[in-house]
Amino acid sequence: MSDDDRQRNQEQARYGVLLYYRYASIPDLDDLRSFYESNCNSLKLLGRVRLSPYGVNVTVGGKLSSLEEHMAAVKLNRLFEGTDFKLATCHHPLNDKVAQECGFTSLSIRVVKELVTFSSHPLLKSPEISIAGRHLSAAEFHTVLQSAALDGSTESERLVLLDARNLYETRIGKFQMPSVETLDPGIRQYSDLPSWIDNNTERLRGKRVLMYCTGGIRCEMASAYIRSKGAGFENVFQLFGGIQRYLEQYPDGGFFKGKNFVFDHRISVGSSDAKIMGTCHLCHSSFDDYSSRCRCSHCRMLVLVCDSCRIEGAAYVCELCQKHGNGLGLQASIELSKSQVTSPETEVASDPYDPEFLLHLSRGHDCGPRKKLRILCLHGFRQNSSSFKGRTASLAKKLKNIAELVFVDAPHELSFVYQPCGTQPDTNYLSALSQFSPPPPPGNCKKKFAWLVAPNFDGKNGADWKVADGPFDPLQYQEQTGGFDVSLAFLKKVFSQEGPFDGILGFSQGAAMAAMVCAEKERLKSEINFRFAILCSGFALKLSRSEQGSINCPSLHIFGSDLGRDRQIANQASRELASMFEDECSVIIEHDSGHIIPTRSPYIDEIKSFLLRFL
């Protein structure tokens, strides 16, 4: 092989990440989605593609040559004229937790209501993107800051620098100008920014507002929201291309100090200045590496915990939850747990590396017996609390030190169903009934219930047997769309009389019901309040008012893989349900079994790992 051929092969094998967004009216979403599915799959690109009627937001990775082919194909569409394509060379993602969390182990293409969720409040209408703040290039942005520093206090007093990112991002890097007021909203998620702006309008009124974020897309909507407030809010500017373009223009970092957090497997990107801005949440030593993916046990926001302080299975509380009183006292006890585990003078009767034991230590010995999580369990269609309790006995046993499972019957009582078996395919189903002995008396059978029923359900209970309409239909759940309001009212009563509950677990139809409650979580929090959901072999109903990726509730999704043996709820149906939840707050476990909740390793370990975050 010649040197030219060798160099060409090396170039083709180089890996990269491509980011771009475009706000534009999309005339045919289905056509655009088909393009991305065809193009990205053929080029073996992995990552996230978000499409809405108002534009696209894309973060994909692959071979540099493939990414360049993708860009060339996208540029042929006039919709993308003027788009800022950000292509960076980087290492190939490892098949680890970071790559999985960032979506770089698969290709996810979704049609969403908003490219970025601007507000979780249902009554807040997003501003018109056409009034967004004026774009400043990296050089122009730099010059404005430089001029403010040189021109003295008068100019700097009129200028404010607004960071539109989340708190955990700002903790490892931000723009710093001693003479310019810098506003860090300290928000957990982007959808909290409108409320912060509403509460701080006087700090923005009459000022020249310079906004920045990672790549620019969050500033588009946020700057438009500020300008929509009218007189006194006209002078809003945004850094075009975000911090990423700025660091390309100023490799030494310029006025940006630290690292730029990114939402792909790179985790963060820094300048040639190696100064570390972040600090460990526990010992406060210099630290800025989020690769361990430590998260707050209450809100799941990323937390910086250095290698020396990190304990497998320990629960952490972020500074926002500490500020609002969530998990009070837990944070300080984590430091105690570390010293207890590592001190040679401490007598340890249990395995010091057992996650449950470490979590017990993290609560401190003076706390007494730790409180278990209470989880309300919703059974599947034509089941009852007793049968579901039996089916989950193994799960309850293995979680006995972590959680207490509480079971209830759904409110819709069903008729008993008699379905003859052993008939030949060409035998008339109903006439075959005469070939079999009659069903047992109803008194010998336990009642069956449902959360959702057919729209024409008459509400009568199972006083007598009813002949099944036909052999088992694995798609029957698609017809059971009625009765939600009755079940919701029932759950309100359960939470009131038997609560509180930390979480809600649903199986099959129970998972569909739990998901719809999650979608209404913010509206219902005064009556149905919980912190997480576990959805097993679930499915999404068309009657749900939620858009893809719009449900903001920590969730664990457990379902059979494509190669599994779940003949009742297909893998794709459960995947569609998982896609309804925001990427950053959902965890997926795929198993190779049937219509069950698996309790063998490694599945039970992943279930425990999820639950330990909330203790």
C-alpha cells in the first residue's frame, strides 16, 4: 500500500462529531424524517436528530468522511441555507455509560413539539423566534467585552453578561469579566429559564444583554423571550455559534475560563489554558470531570464528585436541592461514610463495597434505621393486586432492604372470560365451545381488574362467564383506551389514604396508566406526588396528550429486546413509550425474557442502582 493510500485510509477512519440546528418552517416533516433515517443509517451515524414544525436540532457522530457526506447532502436542501455546521474531530466513543447516556450507541430520530423545551408550564407560549436577539460573531462578542473592560465603569454598568446554560454546565467553565456584571441563573434545566427571567426583569431592563450558551440554540428562544417584554428590553445580543465557535476563534480561551460542557461523549471541551474552574461538591478541591456521571439522588442533576470522594452506590444531593431543603443532612454524612469505609480503625461487619451497605453508611449511623422507598404497584390488564404481588415476589425479596411494594386493585372490574383451547385453525371459534366442559363457578375465581377498558365498556362486574371474542390478540391493548378519568380519580384517593409514595411501578397496561400520570405530574402534584416511575413492558396510548421527549420525570423502562420472548407487548411499543420521556431523566433496561420483570443479574443490579438514587 502506498503512503497516499495509507493516509487516505487513515483520513476515512478518523472520527468526529457534528452539531447544527436550524430554525425554519418545515413544510413536510415526514419527508424530512425519511431523509434523516435513510441518510444517517446509510452513513452509520449515531446520535440525536430532533425535528419539529419549526426546525431541526442535530448532534451526530461517525467517521469524518461520513459526516462530510451528510453535510453535503443537507446543504442541497434550501431550508438549511446559512446553517452553522460545527464539525469537530475527537476520539471514538467507548461503549460505556457516558456514550449510552449521551445517545451515542444508537440513532434516535424524533419529531418533537419544540427543538429545546423552553418551558414546562403548559400556559406559557413560546415567543416568536423571528424577534430573537442579534447575532454577534466570536470576534464581535470578544470586542464588546474588551471594550467594556477598557471604557470604564459607565459602559460596564450598562452591560450584563447572561449565561443561558444549566448550573452544572457553568460550574466547570464560564465567561469571566471582573468589570462586567455576569448573571448565572443557576437553573437545573433550560425550561426553568423563563421563570428566572420573569423574576429578574429589573436586572435586565434598560441594559445591553449579551447572552451565550454551548452552541447557540438555547439563546435563540431565550433572547426572543426577553425582547418580547417590550420597551427596555430591545438591546439583546447572542454569541453566534456559542462557546464552541468562540473557543475555535480564541484557542487560549480568551475571556472564557475553564471547559465547555457538551452533550455528547466528549463530555467537555477546553482551551489550551489548563486551569480548572470546577470543584468537588464534597471536598471542594479542583475538579471538573463529569465522566463518572454522579447525579443528585433527588433531581438527577449531574454533580461533580472527585475520585477520592466518590463511593459506589452513595447518594448525593446537589447544591440546588440542598438550597431548597431536599435531602437535608445527607450530603454531610457522605463524607462521614467515606471515612468510615477507609479508616483501618473502623470495624466493618458487612462487605464495604456493597452498594446497599455504603448507602446505609452515607446516611450516618446516628440516623437510625433508614427509611425504605414506598412504591405503588399497578398491575396489568385482567390481573389483580394479589396475582401481581405473587408475580413480583422475587423482585420484592431482592429489594427488601431498599423498597416496600404496595399493591392495589384497579377500579374497573372485568367479567370472567372463558376461552376454549385446543381448537383447530379451521374450526369455528364459538361453536367449538360445546366440545369442552363448562367453566368453573365464578365463586372459585378471583376478580380481575383493569386500568383502561374498551370505550364501550358497560361497567358491569364479572357475575358470569363471558366467552372471549376470539383467540388471544397481542394488539388488544390498542383498543383499551377508555376509563382513564375513573382510574385517575381512584389513584388520587389511594395517594390520599395510603400515601405518601416515593415512586410508582406499572406493568403492561399498568405501565401505560403510570406513564399518563407522569405526563400530568406537574398538574397533579398536589394530589398525586411521587419522585420516579418504573415502567415494565409498557406501551404508549394515542390518547396521551404528550409529545415525544416531553415527559420530565425520572423513569426506568424495563422491557424485552427484539430478541426477547415478550409476545404480548412488542419491543417497539415499549421503546415508543420510553421516547415520550426526556432523554436525560430516563434509563432503559432491555432483557432477553418474556412478559415479566427480570430479577436475575445484571438486571436486578441495574434496578437497584436506579432506586438507590432516591434513598
